[in-house]
Amino acid sequence: MSRPARPRRRRDAARTVAYHVLRAVTADGAYANLELARQRSRLSAADAAFETELVAGTCRAMGTYDRVIERASGRRLGTLQPAVLDVLRLGTHQLLAMRVPAHAALATSVDLAALEVGERVAGLVNAVLRRVAAHDDQAWLDLLGADEDELGRLALTRSHPRWIVEAWSRVLPAAELDAALAANNVAPVPTLVVRPGLADVAELDGVPARWSPYGAHREGDPGAVPAVAEGRAGVQDEGSQLVALALARAEAPEGPWLDLCAGPGGKSALLAGLARQDGTRLVAAELQEHRARLVADNLRAYPEPNRPVTIVADGTRPAWVEGSFARVLADVPCTGLGALRRRPESRWRRQPSDLPGLTALQRSLLATAITSVRPDGVVAYVTCSPHPDETSAVVADAEGVTVLDAPALLPEVPDAAAGPFVQLWPHRHGTDAMFLALLRRDPIG
Ligand SMILES: C[S@@+](CC[C@H](N)C(=O)[O-])C[C@H]1O[C@@H](n2cnc3c(N)ncnc32)[C@H](O)[C@@H]1O
């Protein structure tokens, strides 16, 4: 008896690389953006663009696609082989979001599964994706959202975990919630920033930033800009520029400035230039040695006088004398939920259980920041997260300080006030969702 002929499988370059990037993200905890940059060189420009959209879009919407796949397969996700699940996620994104014709999405996914996982899973992938293709994206959202409340439907439609939608709903008017979540699904144009005193914004060859006098938006490889290559400029979201600028604008005594959590050094690089213009020096402290090296690299172009200093130090156990500084930036480790636009997978990787450990560290670092500044000196407490547990709740516990009116120091930025704090938003400002509290240390005794 003759065996049935094995189907001829075709390898699609962009989808194969996309699959390996997604596997690195889901199985090894890789960052999608870094992995995309690492593997992209294997592709033509057109294939690289397709692959980037395929991976980034799949990562962003992964939680929603998983629910589609669960329903379409009639199986719990945990019973699917992880590699097969990744093929199904990529296929689902092509079917529901990329306008790839269904026959092409199906055929290439089945070939990918057969070549990368094994011929035995081809039938399963074919059957599940056929059922996914039976509805368009809106029909799937209607189907899955039928039993959900309003926040649940928003979570599904805008592809966010429910706990993040709930946190946003605590700090944003209900009418803005949908726009705020939608803005997280659009990758931003990169923003560049000059090192003050070392380069001019015109050298960035981009569109000037809306409010930061140091920034410009520019598509393409930042390394192609000579000022960036020479360390006289860098890459930095406008929100990060604005919070650093607000600290520099606050009224404070004379004396050196400290960046307590400096790595990789974006804000240090801006503050160092502003400190030099103020006739003083920035000390940039970072716990991890490899990140301190990144800080030093970001600061490399600054010459004497008042050349910035980078040190490896634990900000919870200061290596300096109390009250040594006039201004301190505490840009603390946080969930990073304010930068979801730029980190497609992170919304699904982060968990509410991350919060207690982070908020304990944030309180400890803020306490050090306060004792590091001299009486009357100013502390900027900054997070790249709008989650209230990491922002106002941490500041509420700070002792020995008076809360300053931070929005008053950024009067050109509309709708940035959250009480005495600054809260920026992608949908309002086109920036990351940075939070800033400015605190003045009270006189001692
Ligand atoms: C949010 S990032 C800072 C980003 C930075 N300000 C910038 O703009 O590029 C927080 C940094 O704090 C560092 N860090 C964590 N724990 C620390 C500690 N105990 N002391 C000092 N730095 C710490 C992390 O390694 C990380 O580099």
C-alpha cells in the first residue's frame, strides 16, 4: 500500500522570523522590540516591516487573541503546546487585524506549524484557524464581550488586562478611558533630545517636540543623526524630558544635583546639561553596574567644568552624607505601565502581584531622596506609570516634606494637572504616561 504523499511545505521568511521572535518573547521572557531589532537583519525591508507589525500587533493583543483561540479550539489554552499556541496567535492577528487574505493566513500558518513544530500539528492549526476565520474582529469582540461588564468589554476591545483597565479607571474620567487604552496600541514616533549646551534642536533633523525645548520627533535610525552618534543628543520620550525640566525649573538652593536611580541615563543626560548651565554638577547613581555603564555612556560628551559623575550605589543605603544635594530626582523602578506603547508585550507580562514589592522599594527610595536633599531642597518623585498605588499613594506616605504645585512649573502643557501632581498621558499629550510629584524638604527640627 502506498503512503499518502507528504504535503509540500513552503517557508515564508517574514513569518518564520516573526515566529522565532514571538517564541523568544513568550518562552524566554525576551523583549519584543530588542528581539525584533536583533533578528530583523535576516529580512528584506518589506519583509521586516511585515514582521514588525505581525510581532508587535500579536504581542499587544495577545490576551484577546488567546480568548479567541480558546473559544475557536474548544480547548483550554494550557492544553495547547506553547509553540502551537504562538503559531495560532500569529495566524489570528493576520486574520483579524492585518487584512491578510484568509487563504494566505491559513496556508502560511499551517506550513509554519508543520515546519517548525511538526507535521502532526498541521491539522489542528488548520482547524482552529478556520474557525477563527469564520468571524471578523468585531464579531469576535461581540461574541466574547456578550457576558462582560463595561470595563471587561473595554479590556477585550482595546486588548488590555482587566486589572490595568481598572487602575486607569481610578485616575481618568470615564469618558477618556477608551481613548487612553487605544493610544497604548499605537507605536510612537521616536523622540530625540539634545544634551543642553552641547547640541541644538535643529541638529536633530526632526519635527520640534510640542513643549520640550530640547526635543524633536524623527522617524528612522537615531544613530544616523551625527549629534546622537557623538553623544551630544539621545533618544528620550518627551514626557521624560518634561519631568526633568520641571525639576530644573523649581526654586531650590544652590548645590549639586543627584539622580538617585539613573540607569540607563536618559534623564541624567538632560539634567546634567541643565545643572551645568546652573553652574553645578549632577551625580548619577545606579544600583546595577551594567546599567551604570549605560549612564556613563549617555553622559560621555559632557566636558569639564562640572562634568557629571556616575557612581554605582544602592539608593536605599546612601553612600553620601545626608543633605548633600540641592535637587534630587527619584525616577524609581516601577511597572512601566506608562510606556505600553513602546513595549508591546509588557501589559501581559506585568501582574498585580508585582506591585507590593515595587511600592515598598519606591517608598524606601523616596525616603532616601528626601534625606539626601538639604532643607529647602527639592525632590522630584517620578514614575513611568499612572497606577495610583505607585504614584499618589507612595507620595502620601512621604514625611518631612511639603508638596509643591508641580503643574505650575510646566504651564505650557495643558491638562497635565492631577491635583498638585503632573500626570501626562499618551492620548492627551502624545507622551508616555509619566507621573511627577515635586516635594520640598521641610526645615529639620
Ligand atoms: C525607572 S529606571 C530609571 C530610568 C532613568 N532615570 C532614565 O531616565 O533613563 C529605575 C532605575 O533604578 C535602578 N534601581 C533599582 N533599585 C535601585 C536602588 N536601590 N538604588 C539605585 N538604583 C536602583 C534600576 O536598576 C533602574 O535602572
